[in-house]
Amino acid sequence: MLSRKTKYGLKALTFLAKKPENTTVLIQEIADSENISKKFLESILLSMRKAGYLGSKKGKGGGYYLIKKPEDIKISSVIRTLEGPIALLPCVSLNFYEHCDDCPKEEECSLHILMIEVRDQTLKVLENKSLIDLI
């Protein structure tokens, strides 16, 4: 299940993607439009700026703007930035792998095998969708 942080992050990116290129938008405008707490949104936008999706300007005419084209922002990478692993178990994660202490042999674990299939099918969708698909 996606956290509110990730859901709101995707909603904010979608809102910005609908604006003309290089248009700066105040946090308050996004928060009001998408019904998101401004304080919570500030934290989300900061994470996305650090990840290289957004730029920001201070002062008059300031705000946030996309620095990548919507078609270049993969949904899978946004989820990983805000949520962490896409895989449901750490032993099947491609980017955040951790061995399960209670599983002596991953290759024989039926749950591990099933979760690899779930991960692969989820990634098949998320890696082939970009922000442009949400607009």
C-alpha cells in the first residue's frame, strides 16, 4: 500500500506537470488544490527536489517547478524516492535487498519465489509508466 507521502508526492508532481514548462508554483497553491497539509507537502517537495525532480526559486515569483520532463519521470523512481522499496519483502528487493533471517535458503522458499513474481509484475507496470500517464 502506498503511503500518504507517496500518494501526495505523485499528486503534487502531476499538478506541476499540468502547468506550462518552467512555471513556478507556490506550495500553498498545490496544497490547496490537492487538499494536502502545507507543512507535510513542504517535506515531500524537499525530498523530491533533493532527488532531482524539482527546482525551486525563492522570493517574488518563487515556488517549485519540474526540472525534468513529465515523460522522463518514471512512477517507479518516484515511489522509490518517497516510499523506499517496491518489493513486498526485503529478500526480493532489487535496490534495497536484505536477507531474511528466518529463511535458510531463499531459492527454496515458496514465499520468496511468489514475491519475486509479484515484484516483477509490479515493476513491469511502474517502470513503463511516467508522470505523463497521470496527466
